[in-house]
Amino acid sequence: MKYKGKKISRKRKQELLEARSNKEMGFKTYYKPKTCPLCNGTGISYITNDTCDHCKGKGSKRHFISRIAYEEAMNEVEMK
């Protein structure tokens, strides 16, 4: 897939698709802050007390996440 003459990676293509579907459902796309919400930047997940799956233990990976996925993750944290 090309965008403005540049080739888009498969991952970015998926992000754009997800953003589009979120917009259609009335959600604004959510770009996660620099610290991972599941481990609060520590790299150790609240849920499993092991390395965080979300940021792969780095704690500071900024990557695209849909609002639905973010809310589900936060609900999971609150339940524990």
C-alpha cells in the first residue's frame, strides 16, 4: 500500500485500518503516552507480576493502541 508516494509497512497499514474503524464507531484514536499504562513504566505488569507483554518489559514504548484495547487493559488492571 502506498501513501503520498511512500510505501507503508503492514503494521502501520493495520494501525490506519484500526483508526478508521474506531472513527466510524465514534472513538477518537488514542496514542498512548510514553509510559506503558499496564506497568506504569516499570516493565513489570500489574496483572502477571512478570515482564509486561504490552511494552515487552521496556516500560517506555510509545506505540499505537486503540481506545478499546486501552480501556480493556485498564479494566483488567483495576480488577486485580
